[in-house]
Amino acid sequence: MTALICGSMAYDTIMVFPDKFKHHILPEQVHILNVSFLVPELRREYGGCAGNIAYNLRQLGTEPLIMATVGKDFTPYSQWLGYCGISQDFIKVIESSYTAQAYITTDLDDNQITAFHPGAMSFSHENTVPHDRGVRLGLVSPDGKDGMIQHASQFVAAGIPFIFDPGQGMPMFDGAELLDFVDKASWVTLNDYEAQLMQERTGLAPEELAQKVEALIITRGASGSLIYSGQEVIEIPPAKPHATLDPTGCGDAYRAGLVYGLLEGLDWATTGRIASLMGAVKVETHGTQNHTFTLAAFKERYRENFGVGF
């Protein structure tokens, strides 16, 4: 019993701007925007949505499968996955390309400006969803456009329910394409900005969108999250981080919590709280794959935050 995580694998270059973007971007002058931010703090990390989600699932004690396309420079990342005990059976190397690269600048308000080079991710359609590896559920996260479309259809053909997580890939799709994903998916997860964009492109409010799937999950950062399931809207409180150091990858950590809860057959209130705590654990550490914990310690912290266990 496992989850197949389709999405990007990337090297992240993360920079911290020790000020606020709003102090340097004049709204009335955005049509001639030309700014440069001095970033004395820089790190290079392993990232990408599929890599981050799989890493967090491994921390929770599951054995996820990643399906992704990577480039000729993937060896260090491959070694890291091996160290973490994460399967690479469905990671395909495209020798003519580089692994995807993200350049992320974060300010003191936790706003982010990202430049992303897709590289080998553009060949994601060359991978095919397997039928014979005990995959219980899938996740279609940001990836090459053709790959996302094909993998959604392949999950349906294989009878595997999946989460649609468009994330940063949403601008690639028009309203009709997004609705096609929703019609195929069992669950949809968005952040609050993506939810607004989804409504703008499809014409469907969250309550209407939720009627098309088993559940619609909308994250709201420090305000927690909402889970629309049937006629019910479940408000998930935020978990309390011990420190707030780096928001990069918190959404992926949250999504790993959702996948874990679905694999374990937990109710939405519990699943949402696990996801919320995963985001809080991630924000305490710089980078997207540098936090570690045991499942026992995580369960204890869950009890401390929410007053019950799971």
C-alpha cells in the first residue's frame, strides 16, 4: 500500500532578502519594474514538489514512490534519496537536460519571488503511471503540462484515486482544462491564492467546486485551513511552530500530511490536523528536506497541539 507522487524534482537556490518587498516595489510603477534585491543569505537545497512531499511522507514512516523526470546533473540528489531510503524506480533521467531549478527569494513578510527553469520536468509525459506496484492513491502536483494531463488520465484508467494539486502549475491551464482535472480527481488541494485563481478561471466558488470531489482542501497559511467535504466545512486550526525560519516547502509538507491521512483511512478533522502540524514542523527548519522526526515524537506533538491523539 503506497502513494505515487507525480511532480517536479528540483534544485532550490533559496535567498533571504532582509527587508520587505513592499518597501522597494512601487505599485504605480509596476509597468516599468526594475528592481534588484541584495540577498546576503543563500542556500542550495534539494526540492521540487514530488521530492518534498515524498521526503515528508518518509518521515511519517511510509514508503512513497516518486514519478518524475530529472536531468544529467541529478546524481547528488539521487544519492540523497538513497540515504533517505526513498525509491527511485519511477524517476527517469533525461540526459539532454538539467534537473529543474528554482531560484526563490523570500522577504521578512514571508512573501516569495521565484524564477523556475523546468529543464527535464518538461519531459514528464515520458513517464507512465504503473498498474502493478500496489499504488493505493496518487497525487498530480506541478510538473510538465503534458505530463500532468496524461498522468491524471492514467490514474483514472488504472482505477487509482488521486489528489489534484495544481500549485505553481495552475497558470498553464485554462478553466476548461482545470475542470477536466477536477472531474477526474477524488480530491483537490489549493492555497488561498490558488483558490481565488481557480474560481476566476472556472467560475466556481469553493462550495461549488467541492461538490465535484470527495473533498476540497484550501490552506490559509498561519490562519489554518478549510476542508470542504460533502455539505460540511471543517476548519483546521494552525499548529504552533517552535520557530518560524523558512516557509519554503510548507505547502508540500501539508500535502504529505493529507496523503498520510488518506492512506491511513483517518477522518478529515484528524487528517487536516496532521497536515497542519507537518507544515509547522517544516517552517522551523531552513530548506525543504532538512527537518527530521520520529513518528512517535510527531504523535506526541500532535497531542500537545490538539489535545487528542491519532
